[in-house]
Amino acid sequence: MVTLKVADILAESVVDGLGIRTVVFFQGCPRHCQGCHNATLIPFEGGTEYYPEELAEQIIAKMTPIHRGITFSGGDPLAQADGLLDLVYLLRKAKPDLNIWLYTGYLFEEVKDLPVVKAVNVMVDGPFILAQRDINLPFKGSGNQRVIDIPATMQNNKVVELKL
Ligand code: SF4
């Protein structure tokens, strides 16, 4: 059965998407962006392995009525896309209106056909590029990255960035 490698689960954050959010940091990323904000999460070794059911329970237990949603960060959550899809399915079953953000180093165009990409609300895409670093950008580290409204993008068949 598929498992997911997770470095940490943060109960509350206001910098990883709109509103108060629970954040899951996945262990492992295939990229080595210069200046990576979470370099200790690049190796695929380490972290804690969870079955999707266990992880879904732990995430839901950390959420309160004031939470706006959850965010998948890392590492790169899409390096574990199959397990992530199972997790999203379980979370949506428990909380149908759950707002889900996904951070990934992949471009939307590279992963748009993955079922898990279609199942989230927002995807912040692209690698971190040190030369385009800008600390004033909301919810992203470098100017090349996009905060993509996934339902609107799917509906319009072209990338629609979230209005922030
Ligand atoms: S994609 Fe993100 S987690 Fe992966 S190396 Fe680049 S900045 Fe770090």
C-alpha cells in the first residue's frame, strides 16, 4: 500500500496561502534550486512515513473552525503524487469544502493532467529562482512562480492566476 513521507505538520500558518492554514511539509524534492527555502527537505531519506488514512486523521485533528484550509508544501508534494491523491480523496470525503493549496517545483503545464492537480484549489508552480527572488510577492518566493486558480484554469483551458 502506498505511503507518504512527511517531514512535519504545522498546525497553523498564515504565510502558506490565504487565511489560517494547516501545512504539511513533504519529504523529498527532485530539484536542487539554489537558495531553496527548505533545503533539509530535498533528500528523500528521512521524514516519517504515513498511510494516507493516518495522515488525513492527523491533519483533520489539527484543524479548527477558524482554519481556512490546508497547504501541501515541501519538498515537492508531487514527487508523491499517487499517495497525495489518496490523501486528497480522504480529506475531501471528511471535509467536502476543504480549501487545498499545493506548492510544487513543476510547471502547471508539465503536471496538468495529474488527477491530484485537478483536485486542488490553488497551485503555486515552478522552481525557486534565486535571481528572481522577491520577498514582497504574496505566497511565493520568486517572480517566475504563479499562484494558479485551478478550477478557473480548468474551466478556461488556460492558466488563470489567483487575484491577491
Ligand atoms: S522545488 Fe522547492 S523544495 Fe524543491 S529544491 Fe526548489 S525550492 Fe526547494
